Amino acid sequence: MDKIKLSRQEAAEAAGESLSIIDDAISAGDLKSFVVGRRRFVRPDALRKWVDWLEKQSNAGKPVAYRAKRGAA
């Protein structure tokens, strides 16, 4: 059976991105996620939609750049 939910780390690995990029995308509202207990998960279809959206933005000449929050140490 294929996984129906991915941890943030699994989502990062599947997308070939860092965990901080996944967290920034979730915080920005670009990547849908949900919480079970204290853990946050991403559905594989949400991850695919996010990657498709990133590709569409890039093809339109507006690549998405997630940046570290100011004042973060």
C-alpha cells in the first residue's frame, strides 16, 4: 500500500527539497498540511500540487523563492 500521508521530512525527501523549504511553503500557505497530535503531515497529492504550482510559476517567469525569516537566529 502506498503511503497516504507523509511526514515533513518524507515530503522534503520526496520533493528533493530541504525541510526548511517545506516548512516555509507550509507557513506561506503554498503547501497544504495537517496536524495529528503534535506532528504535521502532508498528503502526497498536496505535495504533487505544490510541485506542479512551483513549475507553473517558474514557467511563467516568476520562480518562487522561500527565504529565511528576518530576525531568526
